[in-house]
Amino acid sequence: EKKTLFLGLESSCDETAAAVVARYPDGRGEILADVVLSQLEEHAAFGGVVPEIAARAHVEAMDRLLAEALQKAEVTPNALDGVAATVGPGLIGGLIVGAMTGKAVAYAAEKPFYGINHLEGHALTARLTEGVSFPYLMLLVSGGHTQIVLVKGVGRYERWGTTIDDALGEAFDKTAKLLGLGYPGGPNVEAAAKNGDTKRIALPRPLKGEARLDFSFSGLKTAVRQAAQAMAPLSDQDIADICAAFQKAVADTLEDRIRRSLKRFKDERLSSESEMPALVVAGGVAANSAIRQMLTALCNREGFSFVAPPVRLCTDNAVMIAWAGLERAAAGLQDNDMTMPVRSRWP
Ligand code: KG4
Ligand code: ZN
């Protein structure tokens, strides 16, 4: 059975990653190599990603990860059918490292180069891991993005909602920082919230009741800061209660927006009657179990299947970039474009 083989490279934020993925004619995929190097420790002291440090770390790691991925997959560049690299959106220094490396490999091995939108990578992952069919709804919640996207087909996306200020992961990280919990904040806030009372501190539910499907998290962060200041000095119990209240406010907000998105999906009769439509999650915040539980229950009530790829593939990786390249190639969407520029913003 003839399979198509792509190399993928990712370097848009604080993960350097390389992967080799195969796609079979029937649409099935197979991961042959998946290597990721997180720069968490380099950025931890700053409480967030520092672009210049990230770019330098990508330069140092990319060649080695590329070699490692090819070795694990037991392929040479000549055996590839294409090379895919993230060219946006993200931090420009990191994007340049991955894009130039990918173009160099493609040029040397005389293979087509695919410049991939990072968000398209997240959007299509569930087709590799769970074989989800179009159309489906995706909730992407990471450190850099908060979006509700209708995925109609390869290259056919409709953004239904986005954040008008902070990304959700960023809100978790900032909340953690102001409570003295370490970076990245999400897992620490979740752990602290387990011992907390969700009702002791009242926090807002931003944009609730509005017709649009957008998010806003900066007001929530400000409310957390004010609550923390009013309660200072904070005991462990105070911190737990603030985290529990924050997480509940976030879950309620997501619930509101997703419930209305599922309704819109049904109202617009986007999927066939015979098939159960799917809600797919992606991004680091999708690891949060309170959020997962809420989404699972919501989907059960609304007749959607809840699809969560393995956490390793929900967070940043190069498998999704190689896969997006394979899907685009199979759809005949894009060919060799060595002139494709990197872009920090790319809706
Ligand atoms: O997708 P990701 O690994 O990287 C990008 O931002 O692209 O997402 C990282 C974000 C961080 O903001 C982190 O705090 C958050 O995901 N996160 C969580 C959890 N685990 C990671 N947020 C809430 N609960 C978690 N368990
Ligand atoms: Zn991402």
C-alpha cells in the first residue's frame, strides 16, 4: 500500500519539535517519529515565554531534533514526499528557524515545501488520532489562542469566536503568577483548586449573555488580583479558594459559549442526520480535568461526541504540522512554495 511521507517542523512558540508522519490512501495516518523539546525551564524564571530566548533555543535544538526524527523513522530526506513547517502565527524568531530549516531540507532533497498555519495543525489533529470526519466544531484553548472554529474541510475554516484580549492559558498563567504559583500556571491552578471552595469568592462571567461567541479574560484576571489584594496575606486555603473560583468562572464561560456554538451547529444543519457531530478540543488548557468534565457532560446533553486527542498531541508538536501538510497535499491544496514568508499574525 503506497503511503505518503512528510517531515514536520514546529517552532512557533516555546516548543521545538520534529516529526515524520505517513498517510495512507484511505486517509489513515501513522506517526513514525515525534520528538519535542520544551523550553519550559528557560522561560520559567520570567513567568512567560521570552521571544529572544525562545528563538535562540530553537536555533540550538532544531538540527538535532530533525536528525533525531529522521533517524527514529528510519528515513532519509530523499524518502520523504514533502516537508512541512509552521510559518505562522507565532513568535517571528522561532518561525524563521523552523521555516528556513524546512525549506533547506526541501531544497536539498528536491521535495515540495508546505508552509503550515499552526492553527490548522491543531484543527486537523483529531482526524489523525480519532479519524473524525468533516464538519466538526473545534475549541482551541492554549497559551496563545482561544478560538471556536467550524472545521468544514481541509483549508476551509470558519472562526466563530475568539478572545478579544488574553488567551485562556495566559489567564491561567497570570492568575498563577499573581498568587505566587509557578509557571506554567495551568496545572498549578488546577491542583490548588482541588482543595478550594468555588463559592467563597465571587468572580465575573465576562461577555455572558451576549449574542457573539467571543471571549474576554482580562477582566477576570483583574478581579482575581483585586480579590487577592483584599485578602492579603494569603493562606494556602485562600489561594485554593481563589483558584477554585477562577476555574469555575472559566468553566462557566466556556460552557456558555460552547453550548451556544453547538446550538448554532445544529440550527445550521451542518452535519448529516445519521452522523453524531463532534466537538474537538485542542491546546494545553484542554488538559484541565474540570474543563474536560464540563465539556463531556455538555456534549452528552446536546448529542455531540466529545473528542480529545491525547494531551501530547493537544499541546504543541510537529506531528500536527506534518499531518496538516499531508492533508493539504491529499486535498491538492498547495504545492511547492519556497517563497512563502513567515508571519507572526495569521488568522
Ligand atoms: O498548547 P500549549 O502547550 O502551548 C501553547 O500555548 O501553544 O498550552 C500551554 C498553556 C499554558 O498557558 C498552560 O498554563 C496551559 O496551557 N495549561 C493548563 C493546564 N495544563 C496546561 N491550563 C489549565 N489547566 C491545565 N491542567
Ligand atoms: Zn499551539
